[in-house]
Amino acid sequence: MLNRMHTPGSTTATHCPYCALQCGMNLRPEPGGAAVTVEERADFPVNRGALCGKGRTAPAVLSSRVRLTEPLVRTHAGRLEPATWEEALDAVAAGLARTARAHGPDAVGVFGGGGLTNEKAYALGKFARVALRTSQIDYNGRFCMSSAAAAHQRAFGLDRGLPFPLEDIPRTGCVILVGSNLAETMPPALRYLTELKANGGTLIVIDPRRTRTAEQADLHLAPRPGTDLALALGLLHLVVADGRTDEEFIAARTTGWEEARAAAMAHWPELVERITGVPVPALREAVGLFCAPDSAMVLTARGPEQQSKGTDTVGAWINLCLATGRAGRPLSGYGCLTGQGNGQGGREHGQKADQLPGYRKLTDPAARAHVAGVWGVDPDSLPGPGRSAYELLDALGTDVKSLLLMGSNPVVSAPRAAHIEDRIRSLDFLAVADVVLSETAALADVVLPVTQWAEETGTTTNLEGRVLLRRRALTPPPGVRSDLDVLHGLAARLGVEKGFPTSPEEVFDELRRASAGGPADYSGITYDRIEAEQGVFWPCPEGSTGTERLFLDRFATDDGRARFVPVAHRDAAEVPDAEYPLLLTTGRVVAQYQSGAQTRRVDELNEAAPGPFVELHPRLAARIGAVDGSPLAVTSRRGRAVAPARITDAIRADTVFMPFHWPGEGRANTLTNPALDPTSRMPEFKICAVRVEPVQGPV
Ligand SMILES: Nc1nc2c(c(=O)[nH]1)N[C@H]1C(S)=C(S)[C@@H](COP(=O)(O)OP(=O)(O)OC[C@H]3O[C@@H](n4cnc5c(=O)[nH]c(N)nc54)[C@H](O)[C@@H]3O)O[C@H]1N2
Ligand SMILES: Nc1nc2c(c(=O)[nH]1)N[C@H]1C(S)=C(S)[C@@H](COP(=O)(O)OP(=O)(O)OC[C@H]3O[C@@H](n4cnc5c(=O)[nH]c(N)nc54)[C@H](O)[C@@H]3O)O[C@H]1N2
Ligand code: SF4
Ligand SMILES: [Mo]
């Protein structure tokens, strides 16, 4: 085993705490050793030294001015006051145990996050099932890529975001990028698209807004939000009508084509134009660009996925790839750009409601037996599947009376957030482990201050399925402990003395055994190998060198064939009407991250993106009398938000856009619709019906 302690004064090679690109960076300790500065790490292939502003400024959140450095416990007077770790952990264990005693184990909930390392996500899932014996665990990844995950499973029998490394992108012939604004959400990855174009490849971007990403496109289609399913079906219709299907591939490598073809043929181009607002000639142009070269890719992100039909929508894009033979072949395929730092690994190791480590199913008796064996418990003692994230949050205060939360800030990021905030306030007991006093942590009975990325070691799995090692570069302040320490301390207090080690590498070794033989097999991956090889791609069974490219010989289904799924367009859960005549869509800006809990504490990022706004088209602005910079009220069936107008012709005139990074009156999620996709249970963050009007007088 390599010595993973850093040498004082030397730099440590590690990864950014934020998004799924997991850019490599070097951290250099400042004199005195209490802080670090970020330096370029040119040898890491994904970003080759490039970083966005969030990554560059990430050390600001390590400084004690903005972070939590001691546990807080709510007093009888209702205030959060400093406490010792013993007092805080005792209070959490007592709070959770009290609920379980009075109402049964399923009255205790656990909510995790896709930013947690693999080790933490694994330990949290085990803690829920073994120490709390609750089925009620889910995580914010449900809000992120769950529709793509479900569609992946359905079509390919396996869910890894990208089936190929990013380095393949510049060498394919055409990329269709659906609802991804990666110029803002993964800036260093824009290089792959510029290189694609330099190599003669073409880029099609599908987004209701002309984003910085769309500006790079050879062809930009701007459909009405919520109509991507019709758009994909319309393209497939044209592919069939023009005789551009790959019959040999369909016959050799797929099943279910006849039904999927029939479903697509019901979506003729003029109908699709009417639904999407994209003119037929533009549809034809897209088909021409996609089908002309020998290879092509479709990449989706949250635009088409965060819909109440996200799974079917991604399924339609996969059908297009399969029908044209653009899957399971070099430089071709469908991929999903995952979002959070460990958006991929966080969905593999058991913090999801229906899942055991290694992407095993909680309902599969063989999976239960294997994992129970590793955990040293009776398989029958493992609970069954629980509720999905929104359903779990919605049940707080009624069926679920106490909650342990690690790695999410739902008061800002959950759909229908005012209602969820009420639910959280109605809990008997809330414990939050965080690095800062987030809006959700501020409501807790106990707040546990934890170590951060640069202060601890652990693995993440980036959007390519590449397992990476974050290394400890800095000694944490004395008052904080790691999430693994927290789970160890709580388990012991709940009577489970063994099985929750605090060493990340020990947890990883157990995760390897628990995942062995499962779909996401990590058993052949070690910290030493990751260090030596710039990451290892899963699946990686013992003795394997890892799998950079999936599906080249066979898909991961029982018969090795990809499955077409027949899908048909349907409306969003809410469509505009006389009272709410416009569509609201939501998303991100480059300088803020997620609920903003971390990035809103960095001066440089706040200067670049100081607050919420409502993006709207000049025609709409003229119609309602909106003035650039003046406050607009946006009202949906869930509530009302107020933020300044930002007038731009880069958005459709029937749609307004708000970023979701801020709490308070500009909170976009006050408005959003929690209508769920029936398969993935993804809420419809990207579409709801609203009314927009200038605010008269003082706000
Ligand atoms: N700066 C920054 N970067 C981030 C994050 C962050 O918060 N800030 N978060 C990370 C995470 S967790 C994630 S999940 C990723 C998300 O990365 P992206 O998916 O790129 O981000 P979004 O802005 O949510 O959505 C992308 C685009 O979808 C478009 N869109 C809206 N509605 C529709 C629709 O109906 N159809 C289509 N086709 N497009 C639509 C929006 O206009 C937007 O430009 O970013 C990661 N990177
Ligand atoms: N309207 C709208 N809403 C959305 C979206 C959208 O596009 N539109 N996107 C959705 C998506 S894709 C996502 S991923 C979610 C994200 O939204 P959230 O789930 O709220 O994610 P973050 O803001 O990253 O919250 C992470 C919290 O955990 C803390 N934290 C960071 N690292 C650690 C750690 O190692 N341990 C512990 N214990 N805590 C840590 C951070 O300080 C922060 O408070 O938002 C969703 N909400
Ligand atoms: S692109 Fe993502 S991983 Fe890279 S520096 Fe920015 S936030 Fe960090
Ligand atoms: Mo996400």
C-alpha cells in the first residue's frame, strides 16, 4: 500500500469538489499549512489543467470564516448553540432511536447526496439498512440523472453515464447535445466540442435557449420545453421515411424494432413541428447531419431528463441511435452527462431507495444474500425498497418523523420547495451533516460539521465511469469530523459497534467486496491502481484492467441485444392556459453551484452571479411591460417568486428561465411542479405553467 500521507510543503494531486467532470487539480499548502492554493494539474486527461471559476476558488470554502467548525444543538429556547461532539452525537442517536421506538424503523428517514464520495454513499446506505433498519433512504441524485439511468437500464441493461471516454467525442462525426449547457455547467469540457468541429465533425444543440453552448452549434433547434420526446420521434420518423435505418445492426444487435418503428411513424414531421415549434426543414437538416458520417453520438443532460416523461424521452433518443446503428460501436453511442461530483458512483452503492452496493437490486434474493454476507447480517433483516426522494420529502412529518441528511440542501433545491420546507419544519427531529449552515441545516435540531474534499481521502466516479481518488491535502480544523466518523459514532450509539470503519480505504475495500459480481463491479479497483493509472473505469472485476468502452461486443441484457422501447409523445404535467399562459424552465449559471450552499460563500463567484433573475424575450417583455433589471413576479400553482428581469432574444417568447441557486423570494423552486416520471420518479423541474408580471411599487 502506498503511503497516502502528504509531505509537508509538497503539492497534492486531487480533484475538484463540485461537478461530475471531476477536474484534476494540484493543491499547494500555503506557508503555515492552514490553507491551500489551487495549481494546474496538466497530466490529468479529462481537463488537462483547465478549471472553471468554481473549481479555482473552491479553497475559499475551506477557510473557517464561512464554514461550520463546531457541532450545534438546538436548545429548549429554540436556538442552535455550540455543543461537544459527544453531546451532538448522543442527541442524534437519541432523536432517531426515539422515533424508531415510538413509530417503527420506517419512521426514520435518511437523505443522501450525489456529491458524497463512494465510501460515504456506501456507508450511508449500509447505516440505513443495518443500523437503523429503515427502508426510507433516497438521495438528491433522483433529481439529477435518474431518468437517463432508468432509460439506460431499460435499453442496455446497464447504467453508466457515458459508455465511452470523453476523448472519443472529437473523433466522432456528429454530436447531438440535448438540453446540456456544458459551456456553463462543465466549461473545460467545451474543448471536446471545439475539437470535434476542428476535426470536421458537426454539432447540433437542442435547447429552448440560445445558450453559450448553443452558440457553438452548427445547428441549434429551440423546441418548446417538454417536447423533446416528440422531437426525437420526429427525427426517427424521417430516418425511416428516408431509408436511413441500419437494418443489419438492427437485426444483429437489437430487439423490439417493429413496435418502436410503428410508434415513431405516428409522429409525422408536420405534427412534430406543431408540438415542438421546430420547423420541418430544420428537422430534415438535423437528420442529414446525424446520418451523413459513419459515426455519431447523442448526449443528454437535464433538459430532456428532468421531465415527468424523462425516461421515455431518453428512450426515444436511444431508439434513434439504435435504428441508425449508432450504439455499441466505436465512436458512436448514447450517453448522459451526469451532474454532481459523484453523480455516477453515488448512484451505484446503495443510497438509492431500491438499491444495494454494486448497482444490485434490493428486491433480488441473490443480491440480498451476497451483500448481507459481506455485512455479516441475516438477509431477511434487510428492509425492502423505500420511497423516492420527492415522495420521501413529501412524507416528512407524517409517515417519516425523523431525518438524517447528508449532502443536500432541499429547502432550496427540491421541487415545490415551500411545501417541502413546511414538511421539514414539521419533523420531530432533524439532523444535518454539512460543511456550512445551509438553509436546510439552519432548520435542524443538530448540525454536525464535517470535513471537506481537500481534508479527506475518498473516491468519486466521474461522468465517464472513471473511478478517481481525491487525496487529503490539508489538516481539517479541530472541531470537524468526517462523515465516516459521524456514521461510526452514530452506529455505535445505536448498538452496532462493528462494521462502520472510519478509514476511507477500509470502507473502499469492503465496497469492493460488496460490489463484486454486481453490475457496477469495483472489486478489481484499488487506491494504488487509481493513483498509478489516472483512474480506472468500471466494470472492473478482480483481475480486469477496467472497461473504458462498453457494449462494443454485446449489450448488458440477458441476450446481449439492446432493447428498443416503443414510446409516444405526451404533454407535460402542466400546459399553459389562460391563467398561467407561459412556461417556466429552470437551470444553472456558470458561477454558482446547485443550491449555492457552497458557492454563495465565495466573493468572486457572488460578484459574477449575485442573485436570481428571470430571463425573458423582448417581445414578451414589451407585451407585459417588463423593464430590464426591474422586478418581475412569477406565479405558478405552487407559489410566487420575485426576481429582476433579464431581457434577451436568446430565449423563446413563450418561455421564461430562472436559475435555481438562491433561497428567499427569488427561489425558483417555489414555483416548480413535483409531477413525477412514473419510472424514474424524477420531478418535472424543467416545465411548469406560470404567469409573469412586473411588480408595482416596493417589492
Ligand atoms: N455552474 C454549474 N455547473 C454545474 C452545476 C451547477 O449547479 N452550476 N451542477 C452540476 C449538476 S448536479 C448537473 S445535474 C449539471 C447540469 O448540467 P446541464 O444539464 O447542462 O444544466 P441545466 O442548466 O440544468 O440544463 C441544461 C439546459 O437545459 C435547457 N432546457 C430547459 N428545458 C428544456 C427542455 O425542455 N428541453 C431541452 N432540450 N432543454 C431544456 C436549459 O435551457 C439549459 O440550458 O451541471 C453540473 N455542473
Ligand atoms: N429548479 C431546479 N431545481 C433543481 C434542479 C434544476 O435543474 N432546477 N436540479 C436538481 C439537481 S440535478 C440536483 S443534483 C439538485 C442539487 O441540489 P442539492 O441536493 O441541494 O445539492 P447541493 O446544493 O450541492 O447541496 C449539497 C449540500 O451538501 C453539503 N456538502 C458538500 N459536500 C459534503 C460532504 O462531503 N458531506 C456532507 N455531509 N455535506 C456535504 C453542501 O455544503 C450543501 O449544503 O438540485 C436539483 N434541483
Ligand atoms: S468544471 Fe466542474 S469539476 Fe471542473 S473545475 Fe468546474 S466545477 Fe470543478
Ligand atoms: Mo444534478
